Amino acid sequence: MTASRDPQDNNRGSWDHSTHEAFLRYYEEEHLSDHVAQRFAAIRNTVLRALARGDQVLDVLDVGCGPGTQSLVWAELGHRVRGLDVSEQFIAVAKKRMAAAGFALNFQVGSAASLPWADESVDVCLAVELLEHIVEWEQCLDEFTRVLRPGGALFLTTTNSL
């Protein structure tokens, strides 16, 4: 995607959110709030209940991890977490936040349409409010299911276009 200079541009396919400074700052600040951490903890708890694996440590992939809040709530319970985002700026923020919290997580810059992990390598794949930012969303779904182990969980949400 190419970057639009006009934030009022309604053609979502032409606005590269990863380079838009206001977008980056909004999510960086918003993800520091208690309500966001509580919302992500609720997602985590829902997924864990659905998997019903007790206290088993899981391999979790947070696709579109942004500044890392979703990754953090999983790491706090001892799960092995990997994060991926198209934004170098978000990955830098996520790495800084994890280090400050005492976690060494694997965060990478990359595309959700071409995940850099092996087939069947994760127990949980998260794509929270991601697909509305991606033109090739169907390819992303193929990638999410490719890296997911049998019996694993794919959790995704998206906002509507309105």
C-alpha cells in the first residue's frame, strides 16, 4: 500500500497506517490504558477457557501486535509469545515495553500475509482488530491456519467499515 498524505482519505486501501504518525501515537498511548489491558486479558481468558488445557504453557502468536499490550497479558501468565507487526515503530515500542516489564519476547517486523514461522508451530494465533487494515486478508487467514497446531485456537476480531 502507498501512504496517503490526507488523513481524511476514505480509500482505506491507499493509506499505509504503519507510517501515519497520528495512528502510531494514538495506539501507543491508548494501549497504556487499564481498559485496553483489561480487554486483552478478557480475550486471553476466553481463549484459555475454550482450549481447556489447564496450566499448560502455550506458544502464542500475536499478529499485528502493535505496541505489545496483547502480548504482555499472555507473557504475564508464562506463555511463550511471538509478536509480528508491519510497523518498525510499533515493534520498537513493544520491545521496549517488554524489556521494562522483564520479558524477552520475540517481536519481528513482517507481513501477516507471509508469516515467518513454520507450519503448525503455535497453539494460539491472535489477530485482534487487524484484518480491516489489510487488503490481502484472505491470504492472512491462510497463514494464520497454516501456523496453527491441530487443536489450537485462532482468535480474530475486526471492526466494521462504518
